[in-house]
Amino acid sequence: NAGVTQTPKFQVLKTGQSMTLQCAQDMNHNSMYWYRQDPGMGLRLIYYSASEGTTDKGEVPNGYNVSRLNKREFSLRLESAAPSQTSVYFCASSVQINTGELFFGEGSRLTVL
Amino acid sequence: ELKVEQNPLFLSMQEGKNYTIYCNYSTTSDRLYWYRQDPGKSLESLFVLLSNGAVKQEGRLMASLDTKARLSTLHITAAVHDLSATYFCAVDIIGGGADGLTFGKGTHLIIQP
């Protein structure tokens, strides 16, 4: 049972480059989320998708875009990476929005030089 | 804006001792979650507290929720080294522009032999 799978696990980018983080869940969950984790800051919500076909901004959406490709997949795109986007990114899913615990992927460590 | 505050943010303690981590939040909610994160790893769900007065226990950890005080506690009994980790509390509220979980900054717990 894979749960939530993220790729890549590690990535180094130069300032201005673009990249997409991929996330897939096999638990038939309706809601999916992208968080970033920075030292001393806890986890902050970037974007979420309450259900297939919908996406909404979280606390820190600037510099990011998302796509809910289907019920299983939710991708996060950095169009023009900046050093401030160096972070660990976590994808998560839940049965429904606001109805219970989140299940997290293993994380993607991104460094922007 | 929902704020979630944990204290302490850092705790070093000896094996065999008892201690409590506190989680305060700023907006009415009756759903609170505790997660554990080991270094370099993902977040693992520990407890889901869904009503005032809820108490959950797993081994040496016990979590409780007082929605009137907007306070949750995570109590550690007779700590052992394996409990060393970072512990996060998270709160969700329905609507109010805070969909998805809002996390505290985490409590970094070190248990020394």
C-alpha cells in the first residue's frame, strides 16, 4: 500500500529555472494538499484541492501553481524558482476537506541556488 | 486568522521523566491532530481529537483536548529515547478561509539516556 507518493525526492535548481513536483495517492481520497516546511516555521499550506476539478490558495501561494490532474494526482509547479523557495515540500491527502487527518508523502527536498 | 502556538518549541529531557507539550489555538475548533516527525522523514499521525474532553492514549503518550480553553496537551510518561522526535499539533476549522490543517511550529524533543 503506497499511500502518498512524491517525486522527485531531491532536486537542485538554479534561480529562474522551472520544475514540477508530482504527487499521487492511491487511497481514493478526495482532497489533496501541498505544504512547505522550513526550519522553525512548521508546515505552511501552499495550495489545496478540496475535490477533483477544484484548487484553492493556502497561506503561502505566491510563486507556485498547481494542477489537480485527476482524483489521484496533484502537481505543484515553480515557474521561476527563487532561493526563498528552498524548502522541503510535502504532499498530503485526506478523505474530504476538513474532515480528518492528513496522510503525508515522504517529502521533496528542493534547493534553489 | 487561525493561529496555533506550541510550547515549548525545544525540550531536552532525561529518560524516565514526565513532561507535557502544550498547543493553544486562536479560533473555535473541536478538531485537533497530533503528528510526529523523525529527522528527515515524513509526518506520522499520532492522535485525532474530535470533541471537547477527548483523551487518547498510545503507549507513553496521552493527548487531550479542551475546546473551551482552546488547548490541547500531549503528555509524555516515563520518557524513553525512542520518543525523541518533533511533535506537531494541527487544527482545522470549517470555512473561515482556513481550509486544510494549520500547524504549530513543532516541539523538538530530545530524550537523553
